[in-house]
Amino acid sequence: MNTLTTYEFPLNERIRVFMRLELLFMQLSHFLAGASVYDNRAAISVLLEILQIFSRNDLKSELLKELDRIIKALGQLADNQGVDSSKLEDILVQLHQVKNELHQANGKIGINVMESDLFQSIAQRSSIPGGSCSFDLPAFHYWLEQSDAEKMVDLERWTQPFTKIQTAIDLVLNFVRQSSVPQQKQATAGFFQMGLDSSQPIQLIRVGVDPTLPCFAEISGGKHRFTIRFMKPSSDGSRPSQITEDISFYLTNCMF
């Protein structure tokens, strides 16, 4: 199972936003580990994308709702036979700790970074290709020319407000992904469709595919059903086409 290539598709807006932030936080961590000017530029660029998501969403409220839901669901498992009560208690303690840390975060998360003159000026130029050149943004150029130690102090200060959110998102998505067991399925002529039960809402679909197969999974879905098409990439740049062979894959419907 560990060797499979996994494709994921969120079925609600909350998980969709969490997954986008998860990707951006991973990219941010990668670029923060670098010391070149281009690593610094990339880190700022990713941070601006994170700020855009935060400006449009009440992430703190959404995460607290999701943590409450998970805590309630796990609490109902406490009396079930076969449940490791000690491990469950440790998990609940971790969840409550993350929840309390989020509660203690005052005001809109990242608001000080969003209101920074430097970030506002960079954001205004970011829609222009190459718009952050030194002649466009001399203040940004000045910052990029400072010592690595000085820049790291600033980067840590700018990213610190998001650490609790990142921890909570990682925790929530980890629970969602591990909430169900993968089932082997078959896509006839590269096509698979499944209806959704409204009484058991699925949050995330995960499709595991043998990486040696010359195709990728294209997933679409709504409230009532989801569809998986296995597509073969085109060698000449045209649109991929659905394969005609039957494909065996692993499907995980994450309902936690």
C-alpha cells in the first residue's frame, strides 16, 4: 500500500481549504529551510498565498468546529470493546490541547502580517509578472539584501502566527485520512462511479494507483455521487484520454 500513488479529492469546502493550506505550509517549510535570495522570495510568495486564504475564510472558527466534531466522535468510542482506552485518552488530550491553543489566539490570525506595508506592497505587485523586481519594490530589495540571520528573525516573526493553525490542520487531516480502510475496486474501461449516502457524509476520497500504470486518476464529485476516470497522458500535449482497459485500484472513503 505504501508504494501506491495517491490521488485525493475533498467533498466539502472546509476540507478543500484545509488541504490547500496544508500544501502551502509544506512549501513554506521547504523554502524557509533554504538560505538563498530565491528561497526567501519563494517563502514570501507562499506566505502571501496563505494570507489570501486567511483573508477570505474564518479558519479559526472552522478548525474549532472540526476539532469539536472529532472530539465528540472519539468520545463516543470510549466504551466500545476492543478500543485501546489509554491510546484514545492520549489522542483526546492532544486534541483538547490544540483546541485550547486556538481558543487562546486573540483576534484575526495573521492580521499584523496582512497589515504590513511591505506585504501590502508586494501583494499589489504580485499580479504582475516579474512585478517584484528591485526597481518596482526597492524596500523588498533592501530586505532581501540583509543578512540571513536578520531575514530569518523576520520570517519567523511573520510565520509564527500560523503555527497553531498548521498544527490543527495537520491533526484534522490526519484523522480524516485514517478514518477508513482502503478497499480494492475495479474501474471498468477506466471508469468508476459510486453513489453517496447523505446519512454518512464522506469528507475526502482517496484513490491509490499502482505507479507503474501509465495513467492518473481524475476525480469529480458532488452531493450525490463521485466519479473516477483513469486518464492516459498525451505525448503531444493534447488533452489526456480515458484508458480503455479495466483498472484495479484502492478506494478510501474518509467519513470521520
